[in-house]
Amino acid sequence: MPREGEAMTYFVTGGTGFIGRNLIERLLENREGQIHVLVREGSTERLQELIERWGQPERIVPQVGDITEPNLGISEERIAELKGKVDHFFHLAAMYDMTADAETNLKLNVGGTRNAIELANAIEAGLFHHTSSIAAAGMHKGLFREDMFDEGQKLDHPYHRTKFEAEKLARTLVAGPWRVYRPAIVGPHRP
């Protein structure tokens, strides 16, 4: 958690996605401190547009990397600089495409989560926040509560399987405290 007299520091994967950019907006509005945002080389322009729109460029620190790489592609030097300084690590980056093949889902959802956890552990992040999905419930019939996870639910679709496996990694591999969130339907509010 924050060091005496210091604002919190955040690290966000998936910051240019729908949930990620909304999370960053809320952090900028309601919290102090720097927000490190993982961004793929090809998405730096998109992130820069968002930074300009958010209006607090001094608080956003782009971290060029990729969820498909070990430690998200963050250098050992940068890891050393971040070690013990990130209070909240938000992992939101994932593949949400119900038509994507099993290999792509596995690489991005499970592999990406493993790599995010690896980095969070390496920098000794204070709290790991994993955005899963109600898809982790698979084809479970009836109520699926927050405290339920491995209920023998059918996971027939690659997306469902990978969201379950990714959440399992967060539950078992994160070295420190963690939280899991399972949004159902994500999109802009429509009156």
C-alpha cells in the first residue's frame, strides 16, 4: 500500500479498452498518484489521444509492452524501478471475441494473465485486481455467486474455458492479495 505521505501508484493493462479507459478516468477523478498504462507499440497513438482527452498527462506513464510476452515485455531495469512502488495492479487486457479460435483465446486470456501475474509478482504489487468474466461460470445452471468458482460447470466454448483458466491463475499464482471481478455485459450506458 502507499508509503507514508505518498499517493498511490497504479499499473493498468488494457487501458485503451472500454473498461480500462473508464477505470483510468475514475482514478484520475477520484485518486492521486501516477498511473502506469501498458500499451502495445501499435497502440501508442490511441493512448496518446486518450491522455490528451483525460487532461492530466503528467499522471499517465505509458509502458510499452505486450501481454503475450514474459513480464509483459517490461525490461528488467524498469521492473527494478517499479519494485515495491505499485499499490494496485489492474489486469484488464484480454481477448473478447466469441469467434476467436481456441489458440488465440489461450494465448491472450490465459498466457496474458500468466504474464501479468509474473510482472505483478516481480514488482511486488500491493493488490492484484483481475477482471475475469461471468463466462468463467460457463454453462452453469442457476445462481452463480461471487464465492463460487470451480463448480464443475461446463466450459464448452474456448472463451469460457480461458476466462476460467485465467481466473484460476489469479487465484493461485498471485503472491500478494488479489481480487477478481466478473462483469457480465460490458458496454456504454444506453437510456
